[in-house]
Amino acid sequence: MKGSLSNIEYVLRATVTPKTGDPIKLSHTLDIKRAILPSDTPRNSIRIFPPTNLTATCQLPPVIYPIGETTISMRMDGIVSRNVDAKTQNHWKLKRMTWRLDETQRVISPACAKHAAKISKDAENKKGAPHQDARTLATDEIKSGWKSNYDSADGTIEIEFPIGMRDIRPVCDMKAEDGSEVFHTLIVEMIVSEEFAPIRKPSQVTPTGGARVLRMHFNIVVTERSGLGISWDEEQPPTYENVPASPPAYGRSEIYDGPAIPDYEDLTQAENQSRAAE
């Protein structure tokens, strides 16, 4: 892991000491990546926005990868409220949507005796000074391309947008015992305006002047792909009937005390035939 505040490196070191001569040392850096196995089903998050009836449902992937694109699906319900007596309806219209994916890195550096007095009370138990750095990996603004339905009971708005961050080189999610942490957050902002229209003619809209900014935060897990191999926690030795999940056992072997067995090359053709007849 190579972040803006700290680096984590795995190094294999070996030393060979011969009987004569100087010791031989080897240092090799291991490329270890963090790969989290995703679940089979996507993750659904629901946000409500009182005092309105607006409800946003976001379908998020279990994990996203630094390479490639991932599609995020969102649906808004409760955008239409009808007054049957007055035969009118008020609905919310989506004007613009912006999203961005932020990466936050946190690290705690050990403090010396000179700077120990400057440590805050929250970081006193960890005996270090906290540092934090945040950056935006990807962002976009969408002004069209969604589907609006004002004819249903509550009305819906459906929208999909891709997320890609290949050129930014993000750091995978991690959390260590020393206080180092990397996490990602998806922030979505939607600007909606309120309109008034008759129930029989919903296309004859009149703006009411009301508008709202709907802001949502979602935790996103960024990890490397697991590759084509089998994870170590999913490996299992072969199993047989009436045998538990374990390798097959070996039977007891007896030592052969009979005459010496000749090699195959030492036998003649006649001896081979006679032995076969017996």
C-alpha cells in the first residue's frame, strides 16, 4: 500500500551463514494485495427525506475495483402527491444530480516526549498525533438521462450512472491496529424542484418555487480482484464416503521378510512365462 500519509510494505529477508566466508543476505519485496470476496447479491440502501414523502433507494455493488467501471442504480419514490378533491397534484422534478467518490486516509504517528503535550484527548489512548488526508477519486454531473413516471400511485424516478477511477490509482480499503485506516465514501446530491399540475393534464405544469437539495452518503469498499485462484479459506482436501472432511488415512504396512525379489531386467523370458503360469 502506497498512500499519501503512510506506506505498507512486505519484505522477505533471509540470511545464510556458511562455515567459511561472509554471510549471504537476501531481501525481496512481496507484492501482496488485498482482495475481498464479494457477495452474490448487491447491497441496497434506503434514504428518506422528511418532511416530504421522498424516498431514495440505491443499489450498490458489494465491492468496486480500481480497474473498470461499476454501474450504480438509484430509484426515487413518493415524488407525486395528489389532492383528489381539488383534482390537482404536486410532484418533484429532478433538475440535476452530482456525485463524487472520496478517499480518506487516516494515520496516527507516534509522538515524542517533546510533542506529547500537544496530543488531543481522543488520540491520547493511542499515544500519537492523528493525521488525515482526503481526495476526490471521481466526480460527475448529470443533467439528463433518467426516467420519470408521474402516472403511478406515488411516482418514480430511475437513474443509472457509471463509476470509474482507473487513472487515479486508489488505495484499497484497510484498517490496522495501529490506527491506520483507508475508507471510501460515495456522496450523491440531487436538486429537485416542486411543480403543480392538474391531475387530468399532468403536462401543464406550473413551478411553485419550492426546491430542495437531497444529499446522501454511502460507504463503498474498494478492493483488488481475487484472481483465478481459490481462496485459502475455501480450500478443502478430497472427501470420501463415510469419511469426515479430512485427508485419507494410511493403513499399517508390514515389513517383507521373504526371499529377495529380483529386478525385472534380470528375469529371462522363460522365467517370466513360468511365473505367469504359476
